[in-house]
Amino acid sequence: HDVNNVAGGIRWDVRVLREELASNGVLECVQEVLERIERQTGVIISSGDRIRHDLSSEPDFAEFDLSGLIPGIVARSQVSMPVRVTIDVEPDLRIESDARMLEQIVRHLIDNARQVLEASTNHHQRRLIKIIARQDFDGVTIQVIDNGPGIEQGRIPGLFMPKSSTKKNGLGLGLFIAKSFASRLHGTIQCDSKIGEGTTFTVALPKRATTPETLELLHR
């Protein structure tokens, strides 16, 4: 809601600025920039509305293969050189969950790792994101690992709170949204990090979240 308010305010300011520039005869010089700002704020507002809807809706559980889903998520993520992504997913790793919500979780974690690595000042280091997915007893774990600068231990407990960010200028919503989706899927996210070595986010989900037996075990 706060993000939508900010984006809506920017959109309004752009419209006011356009009228002011038009009256002074200089609108043509900055027209393209203003249109780009309006498009971007429109995307932010649409994304905020979609996330708010997803967070308030019930998960749509269905069975699918993670070994097919995760490469597609990586392909749709905005990861480019100098950051590289490697994928290590157990073959035929099937899970009963909400694919849309799970994609949001993984994409937020990938985006977080990408932005941290892009901001790294160590230009001699190979910037790498590893995605590992495995069956773990009656569940599934998905790890998103980066070799960035790491996070101080004292900051880790608050990472999943709103407005807490791993980036200098981050909004602090990505990890909060990821944890919210994980909770709706009866799962968890934890963070392990070492300064100078990197950070690992581990998502743990039940393989059969819709079965009464699994839900009973989860809530004991």
C-alpha cells in the first residue's frame, strides 16, 4: 500500500510537471523521460496490486515438477553479466504447492541476490548465484546462494520485516513478501550468511501441503 501511494504520487507529480513544462514551451525536450517515468510507475502500481491480491488469496495447490519450474523462473529473472546463475535441481522433483506463489518466492530471492552482487565493489570476484533444490525427507528445500559480501549476523533476524533491506537503497519489501508467500504455503525461509563469503536463503516446503496428515504435523 505504501509503495502504491509513493508511485501514485510520482505519477501525479509527472502530470503536473508536464503541464508546467508545456506552458513554458520546453515539454518536447523531456517528453520521452516523462513518458518512461509514467510507464515505470504504472508497472509498480500494477505489481503492487497483484502482490496484494496474491497475499490475500488462498493458495491454489496443484502438483508440478520443480525441475521444470525453476529454470523458467531463472529465464524470466533479470539476471545478466557480470552475474551468473547456476541451477542444480534434483530430477523429477515433484511438489504439491502453488506454482505462482512459489515463483514469487524464488524470484524475490534471485532479485535480492542479483542486486547485492551488482552493487559489489569487488570487481575481481566472480559474481555467482546458485540455485539448489532437493527432496528433504517429506519436504523440499530450495536454496538461493550468492557469493556476495555477506550480511552481519545482527541484521539477519530483522531481514524479513517490512522496510528491512539487504541493499543500500532497497525498499525492504522483497524478503517480507517472500516470507509471507512461504508461510501461506506452510513453509519457512531462513538465512545463513558469513561476511566476505556470501549468503544462503533456504526455503523449506512440504511435498504434500494439502493433506490433512501433513498439515497436522506442521502445526504440532
